[in-house]
Amino acid sequence: MKKIVLSLVFCAFASFAFAQDKVEGQVFGEGVTKGNIISATEVNSKLGAATKADMKVEGEVVNVCKKKGCFMTVKISDKETMFVKFKDYGFFMPKDMAPGTKVVIDGFAERKVTSVEDLQHYAKDAKKSEEEIAKITEPKKEIVFEAKGAVIVK
């Protein structure tokens, strides 16, 4: 009996010790734990000279894939956005999410060159017109974020 009680007490303490405070809101994927969250405007400087870095970012949604919610763009400056995709296609965001919605994402930011083919594919998924898609003729250097978790902040 004594061993059972001690085991239960140990389990209770262990669960409190390993519990992590999560960002509150509508959770997708693994969610996001609190702490070390930077503003989207800091992503470029946090990356610095590196091509890839692990980070948690809070930002403002510009748009979401209208086909499935399989990607979104987040504002990182007045003139620039960051493309956000979801790890292993494991979760999607609501297709009807309004521009300006605040989100927190956890994953890896990476400097990449996105091919014309991929850019046209994303434009098609975003329900852009054929004219807009045809205007995509150059690859794009951009920051791409692979999120393992996301939270729409209330």
C-alpha cells in the first residue's frame, strides 16, 4: 500500500514538473509553449547570417490558402511577408481566417529560393486569377517558416 501511495505522489509531482504553459487560443498541431516568442518583425534579424533557425513567432496573418488552409502568409514588415507551411502537412489553418488575425507559430524559419512552379502552385491554391498566375515568371528569395504548431490568439 505504501508503495502505491508513494508512486501516486511521485506521478503527481512529475506531471506538475513537466507541465508546460501553453499559449492560449485555438490550437493547431503541437500548439506553442510560452516563452522566447519574438515578434514577426524580428525574424529577419534573428536569422542573421544563418539559413535556418528554430524560433517561436507572433505575427499578423495576411492570407491563408483558400483551397485547404495548407499555408498562410504572415506580415514581417510593411513590404514583406513570410510564407508559413505546416510540418508534414500535419494540420491546416481555417480557410476563412481574416487578415490581421494574430497567430503564434513554433518551428523553423529558413531563407529559401522558391521556384516559379511552386509560386504558381501556391497562387492557384490561393485562388488567384489566371492573369495573376501568369505574371509569376521569376523565382522568389524569401523566408519560409515550417510550423510544427500554431495558435490563433484570442
